[in-house]
Amino acid sequence: MKITVYGKQLTVRESLKALIEKKLLKFDKFFGADTEADVTCKARKGVKIIEITIVYGGATFRSEEESDTFITALDRAVEGLERQIRKNKTRLEKIMKKGAFVIEPEDDDEFVEEAEFSIREKTYPMKPMSPEEAILQMNLLGHAFFVFYDDEMHETCVVYKRKDGGYGLITPEK
């Protein structure tokens, strides 16, 4: 696994980088050697934040944790990733064999200032997928909604998590 460690507005010590690499090596049993893991370390108002993103075969695993120390945040983030992987292992294996989807968020987030709104803009390539695959990807990312290109309808659609625990699908009107 290729591990890249970033520090947002701080310099990450070599000892922390070594610990991050050691902790993430346990994921080698799930992923191939060409898998990339990006780790971002941040500090805001005395709180240490670690964000880990692993992209493998089109699926994106992401965990963000905060704590008093980077080490505790790292431990929690690694546990969160491991839970995601184990929870979705069977479904992911089935999808990875089909090569059904690829979603890769770009690192180039732009902030566009208009009046009193700050808009964070992201772009990513959309490969056709089913609503079930979109729901799986949304859950892996920990988001409340997910925009995707439906492979059967040939339209851009949105899946979202409902307050009652179910899921919703928004499709364009014809």
C-alpha cells in the first residue's frame, strides 16, 4: 500500500508518519500493493483530527476522527475503516469482480465566494452504476446523499438516506 501523509497548516513529525504507516499496514491483507491511502492531519482549536481515505477498485473508504491527540484519533480512524471493510466485505467482493463502478473524488476543492455563501465545489468522473451500488458507495463515504449515473435509465440520479433509516431515489422527470 502506498501511504501519503499530509499536514494541513502543520508539519507532521516523522514519528507520527511511522506510526501511521505501521497502523495502515494491517490493511494490506484487504488491498493490493498498488492501493493508495491518503492521510491528512489537522489541528483546530486544540482538537487533533486525522482523516484517512483509501481508494481501491473504485470503492472509496474514508474515516475522519478527532481527539485530544493524533495517536488516539489515528486509532479510532483505523478502527472505523476496519469496521467499514468488514461490514461491506461480501458486497464489495461481488462488486469488485464485476468492476461495476469507479468514483474518485478530486483533491482540488475550490471555494467560490458569492455574497454571503461559501460553496465547496467537487468534481469527479461518473461511471454508470445501479442504485444499490450507489447506496453502498454513499454508506462507505459516510454521506447522506450520493449523485450517480444510473446504468439502466441512462440519467443522473440521487440516492439519499431517509430519517426513518430507509433510502430514497431521486430521478429526473421525463
